[in-house]
Amino acid sequence: ELVALPRWPPRMLTPAAQHGVRQETTEEKRMEGRFQAAEQIAGLIDGVTSRFSTKEDLQELKEFKEMVKTGGHHSAIRIVTKAIERTTAYMQWREDNEGEIYQWIQKNL
């Protein structure tokens, strides 16, 4: 009759594994890091471009988008596209209202 020998060297369990806690794999950690980096980049782009409202700002964004496309950063492309849309809307608002606001300031200040 065959006897099962203990495994040598014995498998060492991490403290988390000893308590039944599943540890993340290296791939999961890498993906989480990428997701966090993408969120940080999105916040940075959004914060920097939140006040853009001139033709020069819009041109810079378009050039930046082309650079990002070349790098293949798909999530950043979406964020920059939204920033371009927002900047275009701000430009339109400014064009529609700047004269009226200027007149009000001249009259009331």
C-alpha cells in the first residue's frame, strides 16, 4: 500500500491566505494601477482645461488630442474630446454674452 508523503518543501501560506482572504494576482494589481492612473490623468486634464474658452485654448486642445492619438491612449482621447466640446461651448457662450456683460459692467461699476 502506498503512503502519501508530505509535500516538501511545505507550501507556505501568506497571513491573508491563512485566514481565507483571496489575494490579488499580479495581473489584477497591474490593471488596478492602470485604472487609477487613467483616473488621475482624467482628473488632471479636466482640471487644467476646465476654464478654457479661447480659440488658442481650443487649438492647443486639438493639437494635444492628435498627440494623444499617436500615443494610443484611448481613455485620454475621450477625455480630451470632452474638453474640446466643453471649450467650444464656453467659446459660444462667451461670444453670445460678452458684449452684454461688458455693457453691464461699464454701466454699474
